[in-house]
Amino acid sequence: MYPNTITTSIPEFIDQTVLKFNSIEDTEWEYKPDPNIWSKKEILGHLIDSAMTNLRRLVVTQYQPNTKILYRQNEWVGYQQYQHASIQDIITLWKLINQQYHRTASDLPAASLQLTCDTGSHEPKLHTLEFLIHDYWGHQEHHLRQIM
């Protein structure tokens, strides 16, 4: 169900990623090449926001299929002020929200995997929970490569 590039279990993947995060200097986390480009801190914050949104999709879709649950990434990153937060707090939050996401995704009943959630901004865009789980980990990997 997860992307082929994650070669360990998800809990091991999370722990290994945190170790890599801890080797990055604070100045590197905070560097913004341009005011309109996210810093590494903000990218990690974006992944936290994505986890919160997708965790909500996993839960709500099970009792209310086809609910529209949107995510406006730029607004979320801006409002959450990740650039001004402690990087250790952000790393801890990333770790905990991903552990919770994995627990929730792993315990979904098989029948729930085919339920759909609407992620479309204007027109309905229905995705199964199975697709959203797979897509979530691929999205994590994409942005983690940017950070590393």
C-alpha cells in the first residue's frame, strides 16, 4: 500500500527520518532563498498540515463518505507560522502526527479502503481512502527529498 521507495516499516522510516532531521543545522532549516519560497522549516510544517488534513479525511470518510475536505497549503503554512517556531517542536509534531496517521491508516477495515472523499476545490474530485493513503506517503517522500 505504501510507495516502493520506503524500504523499512513506516515506524522505522519515521524514526530514521527524525535522526536525519537532527543532523540539519538550525540556520539551514530557516534559510529562505526567496520570500515567496518555503524554508525547510516551512516544508516540514506543510507536511504536518498535510498529515492533519489527511488524517481527518481517513476518519470523517468512514462515517460520512464523499465529504468535501479541502486543504489550502499556502494559507495553512502562513497561518501556522512555522518559520517562527522551534525546529525541535516542529520535528516532534511531525513525528507524532505521522505515527498517528500510520496507526489510523493501518487499522482501517478493508471495506473502508474503497470509501471516497471529495478533495476537489471547485468540481467534486473523489478519491478512495486506499488511494489517499498511498498518495500521502509519496507526498511525504517528495518533500523530504527537498529537505534532505
